Amino acid sequence: MAIADRLKEHSIEAVHELKEMNLEVIMLTGDNWRTAKAIADQVSVDHILAEVLPEDKAHVIKRLQTEGKT
């Protein structure tokens, strides 16, 4: 049995537009690494932070912001 997340309809286009704006796209998800990688590959996201617990996501975002990523 396999369960897979579905890609949102406009995800590929949205990521492409963000990259066209010279923005670094980072996927931050609670999904397991394999699922996150499969989705990231479909939308051309190179940076993945997977298996992040909901209560840790704000910390991760703050850390990224202190590193100059907004």
C-alpha cells in the first residue's frame, strides 16, 4: 500500500515564478523525507526541511530569518 500527497494545481508555476524573482525556495514540511523529496522534485524545489514538527516550524522560520532568508 502506498499513500502519496497530491501536488497542488499551481505549485509548479508558483515555484517557477518565485525563482524568476531570484528568491530561494525552501520546502518546510512535517512530511517524511521521502514524500517531501518526491513533491520537491516535481516542483523543482532544491532545499527541503522535512519531518519538522508543527511546534518547531516557527523556530525553523526564525532561524532562517536570522540567516538572512526572508
